Amino acid sequence: MLVRAHRFAIVLLLSLLVCAWNGAQGWHHLGNVQHVEQQKDGVELTAGSAKVRITAFRDGIVRVRVAPNGNFPKDFSWAIIQSAE
């Protein structure tokens, strides 16, 4: 019984590792941050042509946006409906 449980655990672990590896293949490294610009409600990081904007809305609510080409689309969120404080 114990051997069967160990085999099941190993198969489950290997399955999870394969799924995680396949899911991460679409990710791209942005590179090193070259410039940090402080804004009134957060910061904007520049890494090559990409930009990352981190905005603090309130205590405990932070929004992270990524623009791989450096141009952020119109600000829209299903989760946050008010502007930053």
C-alpha cells in the first residue's frame, strides 16, 4: 500500500512539473531595468522597449501593468473601478 502511494505521489509530481513547464513557455524576460520614473501614484520601469507601471491605489491594493511595446492601452480594469488615491 505504501509503495502504491509513493508511485502515485511521484507520478502526480512529475505531471505537475510538466504542466508548469509547458505553461511557462509563453513567458518572455523583459530584460534589465534601465530607467525608473516616479509618478504621483506609483512608479514606471523601463526595460528596453517594454514598460511596467506599478500603481498603489490604497493600502493593500496595487496594480501592475505591462506594455511589451512601451505603449499602455487605455486604462481599464474589471477589478478596480475607481481612480488611485
